[in-house]
Amino acid sequence: MSMMRSRTSQRPGGLKATMSKNTLLGMAHRKVPNRFLLVNLLTRRIRQLKDGARPLIQTENILSVDEIALQEIAEGKITPSGFSNA
């Protein structure tokens, strides 16, 4: 039995839900269907967040940088076409 940490968050769009990383990953995969591109996008955004970039989402909970990056992609805040190398 897999024990995934779930959380409740209030999103700017008014959505309120309890989501696990698996749920966010499914949502992100629907936004970026190519899994290799999704992994690349996640990796680059995580690196940006670790280097001090500001999150594009507001959260009430303390999230790790990988959870923030995943949620940004799932909500459509980060897309492959709109992603910069900066």
C-alpha cells in the first residue's frame, strides 16, 4: 500500500482540493502529454525555484520545490512554449 502525502490548498482560480503528488502528476501530464518534455520542464523549473525564482502560485501550506513546480505545470502557469532559460 502506497502512502502518499496529501494536502489541501487554495488556488488562485478558486479551486480547493486535497491532492496527492500522483493527482498533480496526472494533471500535469494532461497539460504536457510528452512525459520526457514534462520531466525536462519540471527539472528546469525546480532548478529555477532552488536558485531563488518566485513561485507562480500561492499556497497556504509549506510545499517542497518539486511540489510547487508540479502544481505550476498542472495549473497551466508553466508551459513548454512559454518557458524561458533564464
